[in-house]
Amino acid sequence: MRFEVELQLNEKLFVKNPQATDFGRNLLKQSICLIDEIGFEKFTFRKVAQKLNTAEASVYRYFENKHHLLLYLTNWYWEWTHYMIDRKTLNLTDPKKKLEMAIHLIANSLQEEALTSYIDQKTLINIIIREGSKSYHIHDIDEENKDGLFLSYKELVEKVAGFINEYNPKFKYKKSLVSNVFEMANNQIYFAEHLPRLTDIKDNKDEFDELEKMIKYFVFTLIKK
């Protein structure tokens, strides 16, 4: 039996915590599958309700709208990445090794063990790569930011920026570099799969390993002492 980890997310993301009930966990599971299958634009609460063999109103008991559902999944990914970085760097003292491990987890998170039986992390990562930016490239971002809906991302960036600060306190653009690393990690894989002339990463079984090498090259070239 798998050990289940419940990640704590901002309560303003949901009406009712989906991690707390069997239906909610199944809702997350089926939503991930459906978004991956048809894309976020075509995804609706009616369609996921049909997969769950329930009324559409049952889905609204958990999420106000599909944007909040996508933002919930994106926050879950950010918290999961933060959790893995904390766990894998806990016993490391060398700032360079901490940063290398963080980059490895950002670029190669598919290799990490699953935390739950209802979140297919491989499929979720596919969604983050293709759809994740839609959760915060929105008109009402300032209002949602006031509600703390992007705090998980901010804390994750600050965590990795702290490793850079340990390695080279004189480097000025720590958070800017880290936020660009996260965007790069998603965009370069997306480009490799769909717009290959925009990247040097190849769409093959080694694409995530090549991504990790590229990110390490950029980061350590920029922050060299």
C-alpha cells in the first residue's frame, strides 16, 4: 500500500478540499486524465462529471470554476517540487550540490516516486508543460495574487534562490534566474515536442537529461564566483 502524502494548498483555491474525500481525489485523478487527453480549452466540468458518472453540480462543490481547478493542480505541482527539494537536500551541506539537486528535480521530476495514488505525476507534468502558464497568464492575476494563490510558486523560487545565495552571495539576480529556470524547463520541452526550431533540445527519451545539462550550464556559467 502506497504511503499517501497530502500537500497543504491555499484554501481559497477550492470550495471543498478535494484531497479530503474519495470523490474529491477521484475528481483530481479524472480531471488530470481528461485535461491531458483533450486540452484545457475543451475541458469542462460537464465532461469530467460524465467520466465520474455524477451530476455537474457535484464538481462545483469542490471548485468554483475550471481555472481554479487548473490553478489547484499547478499549485500541487509547485508544492510537490518544493517537498522533493526539501527532502533531497536535507542532508546536503555543499551549496553547489544543493543547487545541482534542485536543478535535477526541476528538470527530471518524472523520475521521482509518486506521492499519491490519485495524482499521476507523469501526466500532471505533461499538463504543466503544456497548460501550466495558463493558470497565471491571466487578466485577473493581481486579484488572485492578493489572495495568495501564487505563494507556493514564490516560496519555491525563494527556496532555490537561497541555494544560489549560499553558493555566490554576490550574484544579483537570484530570483530572476530561478523563475526563468522554471519557465525554461517547461518551455524547452514544449518546444522540443511541438516547435523544434526554437530549441536545441531533441524530442527523444533523453530530452529531460539534456534539459538538466543545459540548465546547469546556464546557471553555473552565470553565477560563477
